Amino acid sequence: MIFCNVNAPFSKHYVPISDDNLLWTLTFNSDDPAVKGKTPLVLLHGFGGGVGLWALNLDSLAQNRPLYAFDLLGFGRSSRPRFSVDAREAEGQFVEAIERWRSKVGLEVMILLGHNLGGYLATAYALKYPHRVKHLVLVEPWGFPKRPEAQQEDKPIPVWIRALGAMLSPFNPLAGLRVAGPLGPSLVQTLRSDFKKKFSSTFNDNTVTEYIYHLNVQSPSGETAFKNMTIPYGWARRPMLQRASLLQPHLPVTFIYGSRSSIDGYSGSALQDMRPRSPVHVTSIRGAGHYVYADQPEDFNDRVVQVCNQVD
């Protein structure tokens, strides 16, 4: 059980949104009078993830306010519908799923935190529904800068990598996991052995890698949508950085990066320059990589709690 060491009481349930689609949801403190009036914190996971990957964070983040986490449409235990092949429309389907989830749960406003793809979608949501977001927290967000022109790349992509990318482009990013069949779990344990280390304080077995395998061996619904939202080498087809400059001027935005991540803080700094009169904060957590919340969970939790306390 991925949540066996979560001590705070919580409920697990499906939230119906529309067209027979359901979003798998964790809820903490929704009826606790001690936190009544506090703005809820909502967590959006990244590509190929699920609510279980927040296992090291849930107790701390649920201490003083309502907390929600759900599997994005097309991922985890949520419904896996057919997405549009058009990048704009697929993004819209994700955003509308978030809004319908919010409406069904009954949240008026929220602190919206997203990691990786979740950060991209959280920003897209805040652009369309600005009155629903009190603070936007972007953790190592994917899809912000546009792909640099060939002459601007620091390190030109080798010809063999370009050829391999062209050969694999018709396939979904995680297709190899499904092709591997019964060898899939061993493949995840080998390729993502780092996750076992990240969660070693809680699990001394393959719980996390098996969880990741079962998340991604199913029908590639959200995965296909993500593929259609990208161009070669993982860049966003519709980059978010320029659009993010159109966020409501009063909306605070916090970027959280890992100091050891391959993603630098350029997008956060660039958005600060684009919104000189609006609150944009960029912070880096020492010793953390892309999965900041698992690499340095205590520091990550402290930073997020600080952000939440600034709201109320």
C-alpha cells in the first residue's frame, strides 16, 4: 500500500466530472472545523505519475488546511478517455476536467500546486479560471520555454539522436513498458531505481516502482494527449512562458526548482521580468533533482507550507 505510512486521516473516492469520467481523489480535512476558512491546497502530479507519489508530503501539507490530490484525467486510477489529437483541444480537455472536479468537490478558491505536466496544466487553468486560484505553485514545471532554434542550442543534438527521435516519434513515450509484457515491472525497477532510493525512508521494497508500473501499463490515454502536446525531444507544442505573462496581475506565482535538476530556473526568472509589478518568487531546494518533493521532502514541505501561510 503506497499510503501505508500516511498518518493523517483521509478519504479515497472517485469524483464524477462528465461523460462518465471519474477522477480518483484523496481528501484531507474537508470537514475539520479546526481548518474551516483556510484555503484548500490542491496537488496536480506530473507526467506518468499519480497521487501516490505525494506519499512523503501528505501528512505535512495536511496539518493546517484542507488538502486534495487527484489523478489527472487519463492518468493513474482516473478515467482514460480519448483525447483530441489537437494540442490546444487536448490541453482544454485537461483544464475542463480540473474545473469540473473543482465544481463537484465544491471549492470556491484554492492554492493550486503542480509538478511537471501538472505545473503546465495548473497555469493553463489559472489563465482560464483566474478567480479560482489564490496562489499558483509551479514545481519544476514542464513546457514553459519554447524550443530553441538549432543555432541557439548550447549543445547541438547529435545526428544519431535526431534519427532515433524520428524513428520513435510515432510511438507513445511509455510504449516500451507495455511491449515488455511480464518483464515490465523489472524494467521499471531497473530504469527507475532512483525512485526506490527516494522513498527508502518509507519503503524498503519495490512498492514505489510497482506503483509506477501499474500507473503506466494501462491504456495510454493521458500519455497520448501529452505526446500530441509535444514536439520532438519533449518541448511543448504550445509553450507556456509567454502565455503565463497574461496571468492576472494580482495572482502570486511561486516556482520551486531542485538545485540538481536538469531544468534550470530560467522560466521563473523570465516570468519575473515579464511581470515586474506582480508577485513572482523563485526558490531552489538544495540537493534536490526534478522530483523535488521526493528528493528533499522536508525542505519541500516547509517551502509549500510557507507559501500557504502567506495566503491565510
